[in-house]
Amino acid sequence: MPMQKIRVRFATNRNRVTGVALFGNVFEGNDPKRYVTGSIDVVRTSNLPDTGWSPQPGTLVIDPPTTPLVANVGAPVAAAAGMPAGQTPATGIIAFAKEQSAAKTATATAAAAMPSFGLVLLPGFAATFLDAMRRAAQIASAYKAANVFCFTWPANGKVNLDDYRADRVDAEKSGQAIADALAQFLATVKAMPAAQRPTIHVVCHSMGAFAFRAAVQAIGSSHPDLIQTRAFEGALLMAADEDDDALSDPARLRPLLALARRTTAYIAGGDLALGIAHIVNGRPRMGHHGPRNLASFPKAVTRIDCSDVAATQGDGGETHFSHQYYRLASRVIADVVQVIAGKPPNQISGRLPDPGGSAGGRAFILPFDSAAGTALAAADPHPATVAALAGAKAGARGAKRAGKGAKAAKRNSGTKTAKRNSGTKGRPGGG
């Protein structure tokens, strides 16, 4: 396997520790607003799904502070030891925006086929600093991005209820640090001529969507003009641990619709982590159901149901309980690559309009068997899941093939729809 190396830029408000862990799981100086930016090499050393990418501690670089483009973002950001007053640690993300702008211009000039877009990742709960760096490199490679920037807040790295609740508190508090870095990024992009603005997609996985919401609201309280800046070509909400109506609420995640040209919510009905999150938070999760009242949103907002193809496994074969598909499920990754490439939603291969209701062309599914699913849905549309499709195919024994004619499909149209991936017991995959 040829070695891959990706330089991951990051911002973190985690405490610095000695040893290979590099950063811990509490706030630096017990202050959630204090953060640094930096970068580190992440090398692909194997095909293992969780630890195949390895951050290289000896390559860690922390950026010096710089003059802010905007001040007084949300609550004041505390200066780190030795940092001059009035400066911001957001150096890395400002550089990231400028580098992506230069890459876009260079690619356009050379008419090259090299990728010129960047990714901004906000990982979910239970991810350590090293986990976050691995996952940033992993999706940069899988999605074919030129560069990646990762906000990593002090999640505890453990999957249990107590740590989930603690991570949620830390994600919300981290909104202030993320807000300062994100505001400097938005101000940098806003100052650029339209033709030079970088092509960047933001990826919010799991609780990362909640942390992003906290940051956007902090920016909006002091610089509302910045959250009207079209800074992202696309927003990918992956297994979002957010209320299913958050995109409708200006006080929660609605500003994302102005920040991003397109918003795509990927969901899985069998995501056990989000099933538990629903119970803990008392609200349906967007990553289970998609945005509520989807048909009321602009056409640029779509929902992709991955329930049939979301199952992935860890290094030892353990299940991720349908929570890590954004970085490991090949069908999902293939869909994302086409979304990023700008294909119209109804022309992306491997997906079908949701047979349970397409919400005016906004809702799609990734069926387990896209060929069989196409034939079945065309012959007799009805809400489909992997169990229904498999049942229809099994029920068609004796017929030439499920897609040969409407009669064979009709004989199986009564197959009961089973809940996607439900009933699985065990530990959910972390964020």
C-alpha cells in the first residue's frame, strides 16, 4: 500500500499534555474560550478502519497568534500565556482560507484536474485529539479533498451515558472558542473578491453539529453580518446529534442555510448512538429522521437516508452501530463525492427518490441493492427499507427477476416494512 500523508490543520481548546496523546480531554487553563491552532502530519499506515491513519507527534506545530480581523466575538477569548493582548490564536484557519483561495485560483488557471476544495470537520462525541486528527485525514482522503481543517473540542474519548452528557456540556462551552476561530475565517472569506473565495465544505459529525450551532450563535450575537456570509459551498450534516427541527430555528442551526450554498443531511434509522441521544435529550435527532418539515426548505436542502448501507465495523470487527458511515461506508462516501462535485441531487448515481415521500425532490435513499431497489420502486412505490427490499426479492422466487415486470413486484408489495437496523444491542460507535 503506497504511503499517504496528509497535513491536518486544527484548532483545539483541549489542555496540552506530555506524551504521544499531545492534548487531553479538559479545557486548557480550565477556560473553554482559550485555544490554539496548529498542524500535524497524519500518515496512513494500514487499512484498519479506526487506527489505520496515524498522527505523527514529532510533526506537531503550534501557530503563533496574529492580529484579528474582527474583535469581541461572543465572550472575550482569554490570551494564552505569552500571547500579546488583542491578538487571536486563529492564525491557522486564516491561513487555511487563504491557501484554499490560492489553490482555487491556481487550478482555474492551469485547468488542472487536481482537487482544489477544502474540508472543515467538527467531529462528534467520544473522540480524542488523535481520533479527530485520524478522522480528518481519513475523510480528506476519502472525499478527495486538497486540504482539511479540524476543530477538536475536549470530548472524553469514552462511550457511556455519563461521558456523553459531559461531552455535550463541553461541546456547548467550546462554542466560544470555535466562534472566534470561525469568525476570523468568515471575515477572511468575506474580504475576498467573489471569484477568489475558496471552495470549502463543512462536515459536522454527530455532536459536532451541536458545537457548530453554539459557535454560530455566539458569532451572531456580536457580528450578525458574518453569519450571512456565503463561506461554504456545502454543509454535510452526518449523523447529526441535533434536534430534528434545529434547521428551522434562527436561534439554533438555521444560520447554516445562509453560510452554505447547499446543505445535505445524511441519516440512518438504526444509529444506536442517536437513539440513546434521543432518550437523553428528549427530542428526535436530525441524524435519525432528517430535518423536520423537509418540504418547507429551499431545494438546496436535501436528506439522504443511509439506513440500508450504514453498517460499518471497527479494527477488531466490532460494530459501529451505524454511526460512522460518513468515513467508512463506501456507498455513502461515493454519494458524498458526487455531492461535493456539484451533481444535481436527482442525478447522483446509487441513490433513489425516497419511496416513502420525496419531499418535492429533497429526500433520497441509498438502497442496499440499488438495481433491485430501482425496479421495485418503479413498479410499486412504497416505503422501503433493507428488510422490505430483501423480502421483496426473496418473495419473488419463482419469478424471472424482481424487476422483470410489474406483476412480480406487485405480488411482493405487501411485504411488511421492517425498521432499519433496529433491535441491535451493544455499545454504539463513538463520535
